Amino acid sequence: MGSIRTLVGVRALRTMALASASLFALTASAAAQQATARLDELSVEGSGRGAGATGGQPAQRGADGRVAPEDPRGPIAGYVATRSVTATKTNTPLIETPQSITVIGTEQIQAQGATTLTQATQYTAGIYSGVTGVDERVDFFNLRGFRASDYGIYKDGLQLLNYGFGTLKTEVFGLERIEVLRGPAAVLFGAGNPGGIVNQITKRPTLTPFGYVEIGGGSFGQVYGAFDIGGPADDSGHWFYRLTGIGRAGGTQVDGADSDRYYIAPALTYRPDAGTSFTLLTSYQRDSSAVTANFLPYSGTVRPNLSGLRIPRSLNVGDPTFNNFQREQLFAGYEFEHAVDATWTVRQNLRYSFSDGYQNSYVGQSGYADPAQTQLARYQFGFTDKVSLFQVDNQAEARFSDGLFRHDLILGVDYKNYTLHDNQQVLFPGPNLNLLNPIFGPPQDRAPTNLVDVPRFTQIGLYAQDQIKLTENLTLVAGLRQDFATSDVKVKFSRFGDQSSSRDDQALTGRVALIYNFDFGLAPYVSYSTSFQPQIGIDSITGGALVPDRGEQVEVGVKFQPIGERYFLTVAAFDLVRDNPPIPSPFANGSSTTQLGSVRSRGIEAQFVGNLFDGLNVVAAVTHFDLEYIKSQQTQLIGRTPIGVPETYASAFLDYTIPVGDYRGLGFGGGVRYVGRSFANDINSLTVPDFVLFDATVHYTWDRWRAAVTASNIGDRRFVTSCTDLNNCFYGEARRVLASVSYKW
């Protein structure tokens, strides 16, 4: 970090400020002339879920008869993506991107029967999904060993903050693709976990009409119906629409805990000419479920307890009569793009996000209440949280040659404003739960108010990045970003007294990377990057505001994608240091987060995705890293591995569809997932054992119809995903079978 500041100094900051001011002027001018923008290679394919890579239509071809380049926000042909905007914010081929990234399309999501972000990323390198087991409220995952489900989830390039109990969760059926970017990305996004981010790309309007409907059901009484329609909205060829929706209802693997959802997402594009477009993206979602993660003790889950018992996975540790979680969620925003001339393009991406959440339940985080370990101690917990998040990202991109080198320069200014109205209720103790004879009811009203506070967070960033073609094969990527952030928490009521806090932070982050593309498809690369993530909230030990989370990484890797072949291999080795990571702490001073020092993650990842021959799709991944505290206020942690993080995992999934003959359209496949051991306590004396899971799929496509059955954890293996301490362990997903029938036109 210091070397970067020395390199650029004050002059670079002035240059960025001037460039950003120019960008605002360009954006305002373009908006005044035409409040619309061009879509980057807008796909003409309808791609309802189950419609395949191109919605069952032939690939778009240009005037020369060649297949058009892949739309980096559109559908993927098979499993192998070729382009992305996540890593560079420009339309860059993955083989020319000097960072480790995996792209998951709707065809892969469908084949694996994934209905959540957790399930959709289980065959991806570097990411451990489902850290807290089956949690209907939010997706929990780690990237390169660090929790990324709080600051690391993005939607269409804009962050979804999950702080405290104010959460935002995206419906997978509404996504075109999921992109897992590993390593720091703060130079462009100004935030996010240094282990990486997960960017979810929303389905967008298409130029050609299409339609898709699907019904299905499966384990625990789950049933659902979904639709996806779109195409031209007028005869002039300027307006295009898309309407996506799904409704599901039924139970979960926890008795008496239902999971219902209703989701609708209208989208509209106005395209007055080839260089201008304006796309409105909206969605409304209502969730009604329960606390299913359960928060169980180590003794009785990982190992039998003193009475020789293991707590059933299906046990509702809360109370079926009032174990409630509800959330209403709204996204409303737009993507504007205008090609000013052959060199300059300006963009503005804006979104307002709102979430209104409610919970009232018993929670079993207190361990056992008796020496025989047959009585679970519980307390009542609830909250009513309202999240408001406004974001805007202004960009100006220039593609030009200076006479020696070709440049793809992007200048940007983004702004973020987050507010959480947080009201928590707690009652200690609650009634014990007898594991031998559980008795439930009657339903309880809300517990007494424990905390009322209003965390607020604002951030503005100026960034610049240049992708420079030094030769036809060698590309240099260099970027800088200056952030200014303010975080404050106004405590209106707390049983611990006034805990209001506030702090201002600023930071300069950067990235420099080189990648060399050999003509035969090999692309080695090296990169250095830093990260900055301002924190929201109060340190439970110091009582002050949490300090920013900073990261620094060196990554070397190689990518291989021979021209004309339909497979992609990425191998990456990295050395990542994270300072001030927020970690759970004992409940104190109204908070459960503290910061103890620095953690290093060093490891290697490999990801293979391929359409090896007609009808066969393959996904495989291997991840291994060493994670340890290298600095800590608690000296006993130095050299130890943080809890709840498996350091080795691997997976492989194959799906084959018979392409010709009498059995044409019949497909089948399966997968295997291995997750290594993790630690359950700070001194690493207790472990959570490794486990292996098997998945399967069978499907048949004829004419416009498709029928499928998918099954995950087909052996119904009972396993624990992780433990955050001896009283908080989480069961993984039980066997889940899903059957569906779909029709497209």
C-alpha cells in the first residue's frame, strides 16, 4: 500500500478527481440529450430457465455468418463462458483477464437443481457455500477462507450489504449468470471481502420473443411454479420487455419450518439507436420462512452427547407455533449506456434496494441446561429491521490507441448510502427443550426490546483503470481508487447504555497485473492488489467503531483455452493477508463482533469447465489453502486456523445428453463433493470431520418440453458444515429431490 502511494502521490489523486468531474459532465450531457444507453452486445436469445443456453434458438450470427461474441451479461452456450464484466467492468474475454473467476450459467444451475445461491456455487473453486448449513434467511459462504456473505455479495455490479439482521437475498430463478471473482476487487468496487465477491447478473429483455413456464415439487412438500417471458414490446424495434416470476411453498428439512416465496421481476429496455440504451430493472420478493440453521452444540451433532444422543436434523429447536421469519424486498434501478463517439462510452448504473425483515423465535445458542445433556437451553430472540440502500456508479470508457499501445481506459465515480433501522428483542432465559420428549407451544409475543439503533454508512469513490495492450499478446492492467467513507451508529436504546459511535475513513487501493496470451490458448498471469472495506458497527470488546478491513494479495496463475475448443482451465496460487477482519465474539455491549489482528491465506485453486463433446458438460474444482492468524491481540491465536473454515475441498459434476438416435434428448449425470475438516474452537483442539456427498440428475427433452429429476446428497449423509464455537454447529442439507416439467416457445 505504501509503495502505491509513493508511486502515484498527490498528482494521481488530482488527475482522478479531474477525470471524475469530466465524467459527471459527460454523463449529465448525455442524459440531457437522451436518457438512454447502449447495451453491450445485447443478446437476442430468450433464455428462460430450462430453455438451454440460448432459449432453444440458434445462436445469433453476424453478416459474415460468424457466431456473434457472447454477451457478458447474457446467456452462456453450455457451461463454458467466454466473457465477463465483473473483473474489469469492461467487456473482456476471460482468457485475457488476469484474475481468477468462475462463471455459472442457467444451464448449469438447472442441471444441478440449484434453487439458492448457496446451492448454485457448490461446484466452484475457492468458495465454501453453506457455512451455516441450511439457512432459509440468507446465503452464507467463505471465499479464500474469509466470510464474504456480508460485504461480498453483488447484484449487477452493485453491492448487497448484509449487516446484522438486515439482509437482502436474490432469487436464483431471476438470474442469467453468477460470477465468482476471487481475490481483492476494491479498485473497481471500493468494497467487498478481500477473498473475493459473488456478482449476480439479472435476466434482461431480449430482442426476439420467447416464453417459458415450469412447475415442480419435491422433498419436504415443496411445490413451485415459474414463468419467464420477453421480447419486443412494439413494432418499431425500440422497446423490449421481460417479465420473470416464481412462487414456491412447502416445508424444509426442519419439522414445522416452512419456506414460502413470491418473486416478480419486470424489466424494460428502450433502445432508440445502436449506440444508446436504457434498461429498467425491478423486482419484488416476499419470503415467509423460519430459523432453520438451528445453532446446535458440538456435543450432540459432531459427536454424541453425554447421554449418547445425536440431535435429529429435523428437530425444530425454535417452536413450530411461532418460529417465524418474514422479509419483503424491493429492487428498483436502471442501466444507462451511451456511445458518445467511436472512442468514448458513458454509463450510469443506479439502484435503490429496500428490505423489511421480521423474526420471532426461540434460539438454542446457550448449550445444554442439564449434566446429562438432554435439555437444550434456549432464549427468545426477535427483530424488526428495515434496510435502505441507494447506489450509483458513473463510468466513462475510452478505447483508443496512442500510437504505440492500445488502451481500454475506464474512469468512474460511485456513491453508496446505507441505512438500517434496527430493533432487537431478547428474553433470557427461555424454556428448555427436552430432546427426549420435545413439547412446543404456546406461541409467544415479542420479547422485551434489547436494542434500538440506526447504523448509517456512506461512501464515495473515484477510480481509474487502464488495460494496455503492450504487444498483441501481452496486456498490462493497472488501476487506482480513492475512497472516502463515513460510518456511524446512533443508539436510541440499549440495556448496555449509550454505545453510539462514528468514524471517517479514506484509503487508496490499487491493482497491477500482467497477462500473456500465447497463440495456442495458454495465458499465464501475475497480479498484485489491495483492498479496503469500511466496517459498520461497534467492536464488542473495545466499545468503539469497527476499523476498516484491509487486504493485500499476490496472485500467480495460468489459464488455458485453446482456440476452437470448448473447455476452460484456470489454476491460481495466491498469498493473501487480511488486516482487521471482523470475527464473532461473545455477546457483550450489545454487539457480537470484534477485530483481533491479521489472518493470512495462502493456497492454490483449480477450476475446469468443459463441453468436451456434443452432449457432455463437465465441471470440476479443487481448492487447498493454509489459513492462520499471523497477528492477534490474543497471543494464543497466532499460528492457529480460524474456526469454521475447511481448508480443502474438491468437486466434480458431469451431465450427458444423448444427441442423436432413438434416445435423443435423454440425459443423466451426477456429481461428487468433498469437504475437508475444519476447527470448532480457537485453539484448534476440536475438529469438524470431513465429508463426501453425491448428487444426481436425470432429464428428458423432447420438442419444446423438458422433464427432470435432480437429487442432492442422494445418500442422505448426516454431516455438520461448520461450528463457530462449542454451542453453535450447523447441520448440512439432507437429501433433497426435485422434479420438474417445463415448456418453452
